[in-house]
Amino acid sequence: MTTGTGARLVGLMLVGVLAGCQAKYESDARVRAATQNAETAATRAETAAHRAEQAVAKAEAAADRAERVVQKMESGPEHARRRR
């Protein structure tokens, strides 16, 4: 093997190693990005679920108030509030 051929072979091997390192780096970057996206999506889902729970609680409270108003109205005028 001549010096020129050996240098080319070493150069090709070095390019292959660098390409492999680059591919691993890009793969790791994709995994990190996907993980961050998943974590962000999970946080947003938790926030949305919390807001939905709050909305349900408010709707239940409103329904309870409406039910009390209906009960007062059904009990007759003697139990209704007077407005001044």
C-alpha cells in the first residue's frame, strides 16, 4: 500500500466516523425535541383538564342556584323575596 492510498483510506475512515457522529448528534437532537414537545403537550393537556374541571364546578354551582330558585318559585308567593 502506498502512502497516498493509505492517506486516502484514513481520510475516508475519518469522514465515515464524522458522519456517524453527526448522525448520532442529529438523532439525539430529534429525541430531545420530541421529548420536549411531548412534555409541553402534557402540560397543556393538564392545564386544559384543570380548566374543564373548573368549568364543570361552575356549571354545577349555577345548576344548584337555578334549582333553588325554581324550588322557591314552586313553593308559592309567600316564600318569594320581595324586591324594593
